Amino acid sequence: SHSTPRQDLPESIYGAAMMAMIRSSQTYRSVVHGVTACVFGALVLNIFAQFYVLICTKMYICDAAVIRVRQLYGHYEAMVFPGGEFSPDGWHNFDRTEEVCQIPMSQPAFFIAILAIWTGTCWVDLLDSLTSLSSWIGFPSGPAGER
């Protein structure tokens, strides 16, 4: 007899959706399917909220920063590259050279922190998904556990 080790579902809306899907696949009772519909509604709401936060971040944080950088670069280009040609005098007279040089990495500590958090979250989600997939594939199918 093949025994699959017990695997807990993630304690998140995604784990709840997996649980609801498993429960719904095991029964025809309408109560279970009602719970499943509620869980999937919450999952859709969660995904909507995530996109809303991304859109608001773009509108209220990123757009303002992009406008500021474009204005700075426009001023730099007008002073240092008049007529499309580099001007050493323009470079020496430009009082915001440090700001221009920092445009690509204007907030390196914040950038590294966000990148590390995002990478860690992606790895955890990927490992959870692979573990759940391997458990799902290992479920017995058919009557009385036949494979």
C-alpha cells in the first residue's frame, strides 16, 4: 500500500481555494459548492485588490517620480547637450550633476529591499505550488483508492 505523506495546505486564500476545490470534487452537496463559490469570490476579490494596489502605486508614486526625473533630465540635456553636442562648460556649470548620476539607482537601499522581498516571496510561492502539485498528482483516483 502506497502512502502519501500528509501535506498541509498554505494558510492563505490560495490554500483555501485548494481546500474548496478538493472538497467540491469529493461531494455533490450544494452546501460545499456554496462555500466553494464564496472562497473563489474571495480569491477574485484578493486578486482585484492586488491589481488595485499596483495601479494606485503607479498612479500616485511612480508617475510623480517619473515626471520629476524627466524634468531633471530635460534640464540636464538642455544645459549639457545644447544643439545635441556635449558641452564641457555646460557640464561644469550644471549644478545637479549628482542627481543626474543617481537617476538609475536613485533609491538603492529601497530597490534592493523590495527586490529581496519579492524574490523571497516568489520562491516561497513556487515551492508551495510545486509541493501542492506533487501532492495533488499523488492523490489516489477511482473507487477505493485505485490508481
